[in-house]
Amino acid sequence: MTLLNENEIAGKLKGLKDWNFSGNQIGKEFKLKDFKAALDFVNGIGKTAEDMNHHPDILLHSWNKVKITVSTHSEGGVTARDFQLAEKIESLINA
């Protein structure tokens, strides 16, 4: 897996609403309807991540907010695989 440079990352972020790049990772905070919706979302992310064998950092806080950060730890930064996972996470929220 090849690390993406900042220009490549910026270009790919244009296709993901409200995702950002910071500290060698991409991330987004989602606000859900309630705690159950947030927990269901986290569980969906967990299944998706397991299927890809690519695991994000997940923080469930304030009863309805979920913060996701994604990087390819083995590469020390952001790769195309991180964007593949981000797109799948977005599809869960829009399902």
C-alpha cells in the first residue's frame, strides 16, 4: 500500500462530505439522532472494518456523536484503503 501525498489526499477529500485530514489521518465526527442510533452506527462500522480487515479509531461520546479517524498504521499515514473505508462508512450513515 502506498502513502498518498497531501495533494492526493486533498483531492480525495473533495468526494467525502465533512471529512478532514489532520495528523496523518482522515476523520469525521457524525451526529446521530440518539444513543441507540449512534451505537448501531458504531456496530455497522465494526462489521465493515472487520470485513475489510482495516480498523478505524472510533469514539462514541456525548450520547449521540461518533468520531472516526482512519489511517493505515502499518504505512504511517493515509492510503487509498483509508478512503475506501471512509466511503463505506458514509454509505452506512446514508442507508
